[in-house]
Amino acid sequence: MKNLSENKKVTELGYINKRIDISIDPLTRLHVFRIAQFLRDLLKALNEDTQNWEKIIDRAIYHALNLRPIKKKFKLTLYELGLVSFWISLIEAGISKFSLPRLIMISRKNLRKRIMCKRILNVLSFLRHIKYSYNVEGEVMYYVKSALREIFNHPYIRNKLNQPELIERYRVEILDEIDKIISELYENMNLSGFSRRVIAACCLYIADKIICNKLNIKPLLSARIIAQILGINQFTILRKYRIFKNALGMKN
């Protein structure tokens, strides 16, 4: 009777995505329910309202079902599969509110789930390799978009861009400018030896100066703000910025 109850909840909440070509057997339904419940418990432990996260949970379930073939390859537990899928969904949505180590720690200590950090990192590394195939531009843009989401919620930035139309213009133009910068850097120099986070940070730093000059306002993004968001050293940004600026042929 318990399984039937769980199956009903899964069906009602729509976690079985019709786009996925799978046989919806009772075991799959049970796994879906357990992963969804685990993610809700994790969000509650993070003091989040789970109703605000239903779309992300739904997307995580979609990924979990698609990633089942690698579960055996990496010897993942069901909850490790759920956490990997949740992390991928956060990345897709550009949400950088939680760090992966924190999610792992709470899953283990608060929720008492058998989750190994090494297995999680191995799977994510494997999936990232497939997705980007060492495409520097694609990986850098992932970090840029994740950072921008947090930047636009930063009190200092919102205070400076206090007009909705100015925020939207800045958002559109900085993404376009960063896309141009990455393409030009990719053509003019070998980026394979640089950290993707550092490249993203420097592109943000450069693009901000260009866009703010167009908007006739002072630059908004200091190296310190970008460093805090991307988790790198601000002096690294300032050192590498000069290298990239020269590669772009920019003047002071």
C-alpha cells in the first residue's frame, strides 16, 4: 500500500516527464519519489520554501532518469544520483545560491544520506567533459551567466542601476559584449592554460568597463566583487586582466 501511495504522489506531481522514452515501472516510480523527497528535505535543511523550487526539482528528476545508465558505471547511490541531477539543474537555471560542498555536507550530516564527495565530482567531471568537449567558450559562458545572476542581486549593483530599463539594457549589452570578447580572445591567444573562472572574471571586468562607458556611468564591477562571486583571488583578476586587455588591443 505504501508503494501505491508513493506512485500516486509521483503521478500527481508530474515528475514522470512524457518526453522521456522509458517504461514507468513501479521501481522507477519509487526511485523518483525518493529522489524528489530527498531534494525537498535538502531544501528544507537549507531553510528554503520547497514550493518555490518545484520546477528545479522537476528538472532534476528529468536528469536523474536520463542519467540512470551511468549510475552503475560510477557506483552511485540513489541519493548521489539525485544530488548530481539537482546540481546540473541549478547550473542550467544559473542559480549559484548554494555551493556543492555545502549541499554534500548537509546531505550527509543533516539528512544522513550515504553520499561520497569523490563520486559526485567524478560524475560531474565526466558529464562536463561530454557537454563541453573542452570547448573553452561554452564553459566560460557558463561561469559568466552564473556570476551575472548573482551580480544583479548584489545590493551595490542594484543601487547603482536603480532604473529597471537601465538594468535590462546593461544585462543585454554585457552578455553581447562578453560573447564578442571571448570569441576574440579565442582567436588571438591560446586559452587552454587559463582557469575558466579566471577567463570569465576578466571578461566580466573588461565588458563592464566597455558597457559602462557606453552608458556614460562609472564602472560597476570591481575586481573584488567579481572575485567574491566566482570564488577566486581579486589580484589574479587584475594580473590576468592586463594579459587579456593586450590580446584585445585595448588602450587604457
